[in-house]
Amino acid sequence: MPTLRFTGKIVPMRPPHEIGSLKPFTWEYMDTGERESYEVSFDGANVTVDVVLNYEPREEIISQYRNTALELATTALNIVCFAEGMGLTLYLDRCVWPDGKEEIPLPGDDRLKSLVSITNIDISVMSGMLAVDQQLSRPLNDLILAITWPNAAAINCARAIEGLRRHMNPNEGDERGKSWERFQEQLNITQAFRTSVTKLSIQPRHGNASFIRSEDTEDAIIKSWKIMNRYFHYLALGKKQLDASIFELL
């Protein structure tokens, strides 16, 4: 059967316990009969996840294979971390296709780059500004983690947008509703556009790990990217409302 292999490592060190190989996790899609079996194994700090398929793997859903492989391997590592009271990180940085072709699958979405219209970004200047402004740097970090760890996207996108609202309205007090109105007005976005991101986080924020469609996750990330881009423009203009003739209503 066709097999995709993902490999990676645990950092900053090997786990104190040998994890070994795990029992395969198998999914079968009832509508198509397609089957995916994920076989996770650890050798010290080295991680291997074989995805055994009963169909030919499709390049357009490589991120789906990687995200599932990453989640299953991380789950096993987290048990060790819990037992030992330590925080270790696992990453998968290489994929080997059934024909032997190797590639480095990067987490992310190629569409996002086109949404950023802040040009000539001076990394050193921006880094210095963000370093002294955690109310801005943390939302940006949340947004990047949304594409680094897709299962956290619903919560992280909403938290990023909430963080920008607080940054714009640092003295909002109990006037949360009014601060949202101002946020939407200044960036020229509708309430519906904004709430389509924040409402997606309600279930996972309250401990409900129920399934969220990948289409909804992608939509939340794209909308959050657009909002973050507009917020940087807002700051670059001296915290002035965006011109609706340039930034059309979202």
C-alpha cells in the first residue's frame, strides 16, 4: 500500500522515557472508503510517522496528512511531558513520498502572503517596537501559532483579534461592546466579518474539542490575516481610521 513517511525530532532533548512504537491509528472515510493508518514511532529524539493509505496520496492535501501525523505524535509526547513535568516540543520537518521523493512540508497557506500589503517592513525596527509592546506582540504570536499548530487555530485567531481590540482600546473598562464597535469602524470591517472569527473559538475555549471543519479554520485564518494587516496600516497612519476608498468594507 502507498506510504507517506514524516520524520522529525523532539527538542530540546530526548524524552526521559523510551516511547517506542504506538499502535496504529486508522481512519476510514465512510463516503469514499478511503483509509489512512498512522503508525507513530520514537527512537530517542527521532520521530517517524508512516501514513499507510489504500489510495494514492494527493499532494493537495499534504497539510492534512502532516497535521494529523503531528497531532498523534505530539499526543504521545505530551503524556511523557505530563509525567515528568517538563515542556518538550516535537516537529516534523520532512516528508518522503512513496516514490522516494523528499520534501520539507512547511505549515502555512500560500494565499496568506498576498494578503499582506505592508511593504518594506524593517524587521529590526518592527522587532524593537513589538519587544516593548506585549499587547501587540502577543496577538501577532497567536496568529502565527494558528498556522504552526492548526488545531489551535480557532482559539488563537480569536485571541489575536481580541488582543488587537484591547491594544486599540487599552482603557475600555466594562465598555467591551463599544470597543468592538470602534475597532470595526477604524478598520472598516463589519461585525459579521469579525464575529465569524471570534465565534468559532467559543466551543474549544470552553473545553469542547468537537470537530471543526478545515474550511472553517482556513476561513478564520485568512480573515484574521486581513484584520492584522489592516491593524498595521492603522498604526502606520498614526492610529487613524482607514480610508474606505482604499480599504473597502469587509
